[in-house]
Amino acid sequence: MKHTLIVEPISKRIEVIEDSTVYTALVAMNHPIGALCGGKGTCGKCRILSIDNGDHISPVTELEKKLLNKEELANGTRLACQCKIKGDSRIVLLEGLISQGNKILVESDLKALKRDYVPILQPYVKMLTLTVPLPDLENPLNDIARLGDALRSSYPKLNFSFDTITNNVYTLSKVIPSSLRSQKGKITIFYWMKSESAKILDVEPGYQQELYGMAIDLGTTTIVGYLINLISGDIVSISSMLNPQVSIGEDLITRISYIKQNNASVKAQELIISAFNQILSKTCENANISPSQVKELVVVGNTGMHHMLYGLDTEQLARSPFVPVFKSPIYVDAARLGIKASPRARIYTPPVVAGFVGTDTIGCIISSRIDSYDKFSLLIDIGTNGELVMGNKYGLTTGSCAAGSALEGAHIEFGMRAAEGAIEALKIDPETFEPSIRTIGNVKPIGYCGSGLIDLMAEMIKSKIIKRNGNFNSDYLPDTALDSSTGSEKYVIYDSNIHGAEFEDKRKNFTITVSQQDIRQFQLAKGAFLSGAYLLQNQFSNSPELEQVLLAGAFGNYIDKENARIVGLFPEINSKHIYQIGNAAGLGAQMCLKDIEMRDFANEIAHKVKYFEIASAKNFQKEYAFSMYFPHYQLDRFPSLEEVYHELPTR
């Protein structure tokens, strides 16, 4: 039996099979629900409001009683993954589920490293113009033969050959006759070079003046597309969006689990392809061109995203020894994947390194050129799957750490992505313990994102609100500093009754807090990065001293680097040697699109860089436990932070 589910405030009306969950219905309509646990009922993020549904919605579950407070349950707040549809129903998506101005990084900045990229334009796809004589009774030569003769006459060095009708030429033979006759023999050939011979990619009538490509950074959380004019090298349009796969899981492991349990590899792939097509459509509309003018796409992403894009089996990525299906670079017809660019466009992806170090890391190395430095360097792409690259021109070692999605808001009560309403920066008065906040969009706060979380932890350390082991420093604090009304201690970051006037917030008794459990979740994430860096450093003889840190990606770009240093997100380093380089992976994709030699370089890097399985290190557990302390259990590893920590108890 089917029932009608009305979803507000987006005014969607959908038909739902009885006993389906609201979560399943939202996933089916591809709504980015932010299912941090993949609908297992453990994260508590998929909050909805059930409106006068009575027995049309299943009763409150034990999990909901655990994750929602009494006030929330009394006003009809439910978890979408726990609500089963029993009849026609109406629900309201609460603020955390309504897509709003997400803050997505699209730019890169290597100027501070004196690595500002000046492209060499030699793209994989090239174009030429040609006039092919039309046939007549005196010379009734077939179309392919006349095309071949004209190409050999005008461009002898390109070695075009039509001796055999290959797959590609066969496909093109369906459009060549009309293209030749449309503009009296004037045509544009799009081609690429294979060894010493040119291969035709596409044929269009007339003399075309422009050639476009698309570089895409396929992230676990966000997707960014750069439309590039391959004649001038200019970026003509950029579009970004949340990865719609958040509807099936917040992180890679959750998505891989969802795919396995639901036989959903096709769905996972379709979500990515749909996003690509939206980005293509939007960027081309902005540039006033047709998507059919895009002749090539270059995509970088972690290995999980790479496998999901190409419809490959992902199960083995989550199982030791975490091997990918293949490592090699790939060229595939975009149309084969359902990408709505030129019908004969190709999609290229550089080689992956390992199961959890993918082509995005290759992109970061290409753009940052960490392989060319004298200085011993650490490159971190901070995200749910944190990739680290360490070394210099004498050698690189890479690895990944399971940082989890705490920095994206998972498992933290008021954690959220960087979107409108998120607290992105925070200060605490060390005398009064009173916080001051800044939100994205300068609107009333609904939670805090990763950059706000870093600030919060650093400020609580500087104000002595927490100890080095992360526990609240209750013996030091006055009774009013922490809120114990719910039975456990929490620090109040925002109270609408006190701070609401600043944000025109009319909500009553709305608070944003950080609990002991929230602090632990952050420690797990930060401990993963710090221990990963130390264990990589140990792979080099004499464990050389770190001389510079490169922070890549959106999170690395927006955090306060001094606060990141204070909490111990990475080993001891002076702030002036920490460089926030932005979307280095996206820049690497652009470089591979504009300059074919960068693809050779990508192959070289993928085979030259050493991969180290961090979690397999003999002392991993001990180092990880020590790294969860602020900044580390062994404070002498951070001599420059002695002034910050000298009065703070370890436990």
C-alpha cells in the first residue's frame, strides 16, 4: 500500500510504500539529508518535525529517546531514519536538513609558496580547421577518403590514418557526411595524439573558434567544476555543490556499507553523474555555450569516489589490505557514463596511489610541487579521509588517517557543515568565560562547523576551561561557567535568551553547547592527523624536523592556523611556516586538463611516492592515544606552546 508524504518547507509531495522510513523517502528523492551514519540511527542528525500525524507515523523508538531530549520529543521532533510511514503524513525538515548557502572552496593560492601556477597550454584535445572538397561525377571519391586526403595534404605531420574503419571512425562516419556538406566542406576537427598518429575525436561543421574542457574536484562532501577555455587557458565559469551522495552516507565507509547492504553501486554512480551534469549545465549556461562544446573532462577525487564514479566494486576498499580495483590512469567515453558533454567527449582520471590515497592527492602534489622542495614538508588534505604527504625533493611518503567526520559535524551534537548559520569563528574571554561568535552569513546560529570547532577547542584551552586530556577543568572554573542542567557538564557557546538580540534571534531557550562527548570526538579526529604525521615522519631516516606545513582543501583553508597549531592538529611548527593553499586538488585537475605533460608527471608521482599504511605501524595505538592529548601527551614535543599550556593540568 502507498501513502502520500508531504515534505515542508520544500513543498514536495511523494508517494511512499507503507512502512518505509522518512529517511528512505528522502534518499529516493535525492534530498541531501546529511545522514552521517547512513540511516542507522546513531548520529541523531536527521531531525524532522512530525505534524499532527497521529498513528500515521510509527511510535517513538528507544534510539530516539536516547538521542532526542524530552522537549524535542514533546514538540514532535523525530529522526527520519526511525519514522515509518503508516498513512498519509506531513513532515517539516528542520534547519539542519534544509540546504542553505554552503561554504564551498573553489580557489587555490600558492603565491605564498612562490608556486603561482602559470599554465603551459598543450591540452590533450586539440582542434584544426579544414576545407574538404565536395564530390562530383568526375571525382566521386567517398567522404572518408576525401577527408583523409585533405588532412594528409594540409597537416602531413599529424599522420591521420583511415586505412581501417575503427570503432571511433565508425561512430564519426554517422555525422561526417552532414558536417562536410553543411558549410560547403568547411569543418573543424577535434583530435588527440596517440604515439605519432592523430586520432579524430569529433567533427563539426564550419570553422569553430573555441574549445572547452571541464576540470572537476570530486570530494566526499563537495564537488567543484571548472569550465576552461582550452584556447586561452582561462577559467570561464565555476560551479560547486554538495555531493548528493550525502543522502546515502556522510563518509566513505558509511557509503561503502550502504552500497553493499542495498546493492546500490548504480545509485551511488548515478548521484555523481547527476551532479556532474548539473555542474556542466550551470557552468555552460553562465558562459553562454552548449555542453556539447565541452570535449574533455578531468576528474580527481579520493579512491572511493573514483571507484563510485566508474561503477567499480568498493567493498574491498573497506577491507584489509584495502586495495583498489586498479591503479592506472583511465580514459573513458563520457557518454558511456551518462555525462552530457559533447557526445564524443572523453573523461580522464589520473592514477590512484592506494585504497585511501587517491587522485586528489596526486592533484595536490602536482599543484604544490612538494616533490621539488628542499624543505622537509607536510601536506595535509584535511577531510573525513585525511590524506598526508611528507617529504621533499629527496622522496615522498604518503598515507591516510581515519579522521572520521567530526570536523564535518558528525557525532557532535551541534556540529554541522560550513553552511549559513554555522558558527565559523569564536573567541572566549579568559576572565569571564563569555564567548563571542561569528556565523556564516551573519545570521542566527544553528550549530558550529569545523573551523568554529577548532577555535572552540583552542579557546577553551587558552581559557583553561578544559585540561590537556580534554576533560572539563571543573576545579578551576566557577560554578556558572558550565551548564549541568541536563545531568552532564556542558559549555554554553550560545544562548538565544542572552545573545539573541545580536542576531535578531526570537527563539526562546535555544542553546548551542559543547559536551564532554563532543570534545572526545574532536580528540579522535585531531589525534588521527597528529599521530599519522608522526608515524610518517618515522619512515624517514633520523625523523627530520618539519620545516613547513601545507594545508589543502576547504577545511585547511578556513581554519585559524594558529589555533590549529595550539590544539596539536600537526607537529610543532611556527605559524609563519604554515601555508593554506586552498583547493590544490582542483588546481591539479586544471593543470592536467591544460597541459598533457602533467599527466605524465601524475604517472611518475603515483609510482614514485611511497605508501605507508599508518594504522599498521607497531606503535600506532600508543602514538594515537598520546596524540589525543592537547597538544600531545609529551608536551616537550611542542616547546613553543609552553606558555599556553604551562598552568594547564594534564588530567
